[in-house]
Amino acid sequence: DNEKVSVPYIQRVLKTGVIINVSGLLLCVLGLLGITGTLLAKLLTQSMGVMRQQGAIVAAPVQPIDLFVVQAASNILLSLVISLIVSLWLTTQYRSKLGKNNSTKK
């Protein structure tokens, strides 16, 4: 039951994990930039305080849910960074142990 996992397989899995993390980071940053740009445009086009249109009071275009969307995107970004750090740490740990095993076999 203690089957050894091949070195190329572990390297391929770690490399795939890093590629997925970097791709997710790039997509999340692009999405966060789009969300932030939209919110900035809303803020710049609204007047200060409560707006009035034809005598009726209208709520400001930027809603609290917009801030929750930014917070959610920031949380996703943080989780991807942590995942990337763990993947790279595992890669260095694996390489250092692989190097120790190769030096003891010689």
C-alpha cells in the first residue's frame, strides 16, 4: 500500500498548481480592476449626499452591496496568494528533500 509516487508526477502536479494559481490571480486582478473602475465612475458621476430627481429622493448609485463585492474579490485574491505561497513552499521543500536523498544515495 506504500506506493512511491514518481518524481516527474509530483513536479507536474506542483507546476500545474502554480500555473492555476497565477492564472487565477491574473483573472482576479482584472476583475477587481473592473469592479473598482465601475465604482469609481459611479462615485464621480453622483453628486454629494442624497440626489433629487423631479422632487423625489433617489438613493445614491453606490450601494453597500458594491462594497461587499469588492471585499469578496479581495478575499479571493488573498486566498489565491496564500495558495500560491503554499505551492511554492511545497516545491522548495520537495526539492530540498530530493536533493538530500540524491546526495545520500551517491
